[in-house]
Amino acid sequence: MDRAERLIRSGLILASDLGLETVLQRIVDEAVDLTDATYGALGVLGPDGRIEQFVTTGITPEQRAAIGDPPTGHGILGLLISDPRPVRIRNLADHELSFGFPPNHPSMTSFLGAPVTARGTVFGNLYLTNKKGADEFDRDDEDALVVLAAQAGIAVENARLYAEANALREEVERLAVLEDRERIAKDLHDGVIQSLFAVGMGLQGTSMASGDPQVGERIDAAVEEIDRVIRDLRNYIFGLRPGALADRALDQALRELVAEFEPRSGVVTVAEIDPAVASDLSSVAGDVLQLAREALSNVGRHAGAATCRLSLLRDGDRAVLEVDDDGDGFDPSSVPRGDGLRNLEQRAEAVGGRAEIDSAPGRGTTVRVEFPL
């Protein structure tokens, strides 16, 4: 099998699994196989630019244990972090940055490294050492590793999107209170996998055609399509019109809800929202927004109010969502428990909260929902 065929095979292998841990190991394995290296590693970078995960091949678990703690990005490994470009070194011992190898570390001579970029950001670096059958890695090895690194970046992004799709499916299942959410979750999950796989294969095709000057444009277009699919799915999961919550923080979404409610209902409405509390509730943002929507809807339909206030504030170790109005009010004990009240209570209970209604004839109504923080 020539190198071009091996690159195509590598691209297909990386596209065949969407679990991030498996993808990372396969990237290292394919890099070693493609360049005939003895040892290989992928250093995944954290937000601080240091190596936070180190995936290896060519050494046994016992050897790794004997070496000790994994590297964080000093010496030669730090070279690619500070200057993310391909690097070839004939003999590591002759390089000025060749230091920091711990005891029990295998002897290493020739070196080849390249950054792995996902969505325009360096995700990590590939490190290969000890070229088999030669004193050093050559330019063909470097070119092949650059193409593999591009494939790896796409595979990493697909794995991340796959993980997000799974998270979205789990969110749908958690919201299965009033609707057939389990069926929707399955449909979304299957649809997301198929969409990501199809787009991912398109990205793989462009990466294999690395000599095409339009590769970058084609990759960007495909990634934008993935982003659009994820946004649409998130909106669908929350049962909202497009754009209501997916790309907005909860506090902004609540303020927009109030801004839309006022002209439609004719009720002067103000919002009092603590952004920190809204941020703490981000994992249940869909429920909070829907509770606020239902409470405002009741004000518009039944209260006969002139003014209304929506607030989301902290009370001790709990977040409190309140919608209060100066309308006609009513005696809650004398009113049948219709679907509206049951919906409020069930949705609040589904996320560990509790809903209460305080009202009396002639003095308005307050809907209060408490959430644990």
C-alpha cells in the first residue's frame, strides 16, 4: 500500500468512530503507522496552553508507570506549543531544547511533530520519534503527517459534536414530563448521528484533497452546516421557536420574552434578573424559560392586569423565579386545578423545584417557582 492509499485509509479509520477517547488513540496509532515511527504521542492542550492529556503508543503501561507523571509541555514538546508548525529534528540530543526527559524514559533520537487544529484552534500536537530503518524523518513523512493532522482535527471536531448530540438527547429524555420526549430523543439521536457522519465524510474528502486550494473554503462551509444543525436541534429540544434560547444566555432570553409579551398583551411588564443566578440555571434553562412563558401567558389571558413583573433572583441556596401582577386575583382553593397549574408544578418538580401560587380576589397574583442551586 503506497502512502496516498494509507492516508485515505487513515481518514476512513478516523471517521469510523465518534468517541473522543477512541479517536485520540487512533490518531496516534495511525501517525506511527504512516511514518514508520517507533513511538508516538498526542498532547491535548488545555485552556492554559499546557498539555492536559497525553495519549501514547509504542510503550507499555508498565513503561508509562515507570516514567512517572505525564509531561505538561516543556522542552521539545513545548516547541510546538509556542510555535505551532511542523518540526523535524535529526537528533534530539543535539537540539537546545532537548531537556527534561525523566528517568526510565526510552532513548529517543529522530523527531517529527505537527499541530492538530480543530475549528481554527490548536487542539493538540502530534509527536513522533525514532524513525524505523532511517536516521531521520524525511520531508515526505512531514507532508504525510500534516495531512493526517488535518484529518485528525476534523475527527476530533466530529467527536465533540457527537458528544454534544448525546448530551442533547439526554436533555430531551430529562424533559419527558408532558410530551412523548423519549420518542423525540431517539429520533434526534439517530438523526444527529447520520447528519454528523454525512458532513464528517464530506470533510474527510476535502482533507484528503489537500492539494486543492479550495480545501479551506469547503471545510468551513461544512462546519457551518454542522453548527446550523446543532442550533436547530437545540431549539427543537427546548420546544422553542428558532433562536429563542440556543444562542442566548438565559437572562437575555427572559428579557426578550418580557419585551415580546408587553406589546402583545398590553400589560406593562418589567424584568428583574440576576445574571449570576441565570448562569447557575443554564443546565435547566429550557424549563425555566418555559415556566416563565406559561406564567406570563396566564397573566395575559386571565389576570386583567395593568402591570406585571418577572424576576429571577437568589434566595439563600435557591433560585426564585417570580411572575407577579396587579390584576383581579382569585382564590386558588376555589379554582379547579386545570392543565396550566399542573404543568407549572410538574415542570418545576422535574428539575427538583417547587411551584406555588399566591393570590386573592382584588390583590393580584404571584407565581413563585423555587429551584435548588
